Amino acid sequence: MSTEKTTHFGYTQVPVEEKAERVRTVFESVASNYDIMNDVMSMGVHRLWKRFTINLAAVRRGQKVLDLAGGTGDLAAKFANQVGSEGQVVLADINIAMLGEGRERLLNMGTVVDYCQVNAECLPFVDNTFDLITIAFGLRNVTDKDKALASMHRVLKPGGRLLVLEFSHVTVPPLKSVYDVYSFKLLPFMGKVIAKDEDSYRYLAESIRMHPDQETLKSMMGEAGFERCGYHNLTGGIVALHHGYKL
């Protein structure tokens, strides 16, 4: 009987130590088309989800913000304008290809942030560093989510807040069947046609279904030490924005 620890990579069970490498391969493949595919896949609605996140964050001048799994820098760019020169924004991602895309984009915009390649499970920052941590569409790809949430809690300042924007579980029954067809038929097809990568987008659809539902993630945040946890369902639960404080 095998005692090897496994975890899910989409619907496939893989050895725990292999998942990060498989996720890295996926995002290296999609990095150059990431922004285009986001617009196509969500019909532009991802911009509204991110705007809601930015508004809820209510970042102030002089604050320190960590944008985890920051990808091409949508959130980081907005936060950099809000914190000003007195503050700091760190755009962080485990994937060097995604981080490179974000760095090139923000440099072209003239936006100044710091960049750091990190694993969310073991953040390389001292305790009580950041006023806000955001992670948008990245937590579902983390191998050990409990460990990552605990690491985020550690590096937040007392009074700081975590915002997790992530695909979640549809709460409107008539929408669910339509969303299933879209996810498993249209999404891989669009990946094949636009990004020339059907398999990566099939994984993305599967990873969404394997992600904890709204109440489960809320409980996980509480177990990691966050308080006053809650969430907002967006677009019928296709996406949820979870929030919690370090008190």
C-alpha cells in the first residue's frame, strides 16, 4: 500500500511535490496571452471584480501592500497610485514568467513597485510587515492552502486585512448548468484557438471546481487566525471575494 502523499492537479491526483512544477508549466504556457484570455473568458467582467476588490481594500497613502499571485499587475498598478511614494507595493508571484509579464507591463506604464518571486506557503518577509495582502485568482493553485493562509497572517500587521478574490461555487441554480458547459466545452476551445493551449485551460476549469466553496474557505481563514471573516459573492458565486483581519 502506497503512503505517498498526493494532492489534486485539476481532477488528477499527483504527488504533492509535483504540483508546484505542474502549475508553473501551466502559467509559463499562458503568460503571454494571460490578459487577452482574461478579457475573452470573462467578457471583460474580471475588470469589475478587480475594481470591487480595489474599492473594498480602501488603501491609503503610506501603506504597504503585498499583491500575491499578482500576475500582470492589474491590482498592483492601482495600489501603487493609492499608496504614493510614501508607501510600498510588492508584486509577488511564484511564476517567473508571469512576474516578468507584470514587470514589463508596469514599467511601460511608468508605475513603480517592488517585485519578488515567492511561494505563498513560506513568504520571505518579516512578521507584521503589510497593511494589506491581496491574492486574486491564485489561491486555488497553491498546494497547501492552510499553510499559505497562515503565512499571510504572519506577515500582516495587526489591524491588517487579507482579500482573496477567487473563482468559487455558483449559488444560482439556473446559472450552474450554463457555467458547466462554458467551463468544460467553451473555455478549453478558446484556449486552443487563442492561446494555442487547450490543456492548460482545461486544467484551469478543473482547478476551479476543486477549490473550496465559500463557507469552507471562510472557515480555513478563521483557522489560520483571521477574524471577522466574510465574503461577497460576485456574478452569482462564479467569483467570491473573501476578507479577514489580523487583530
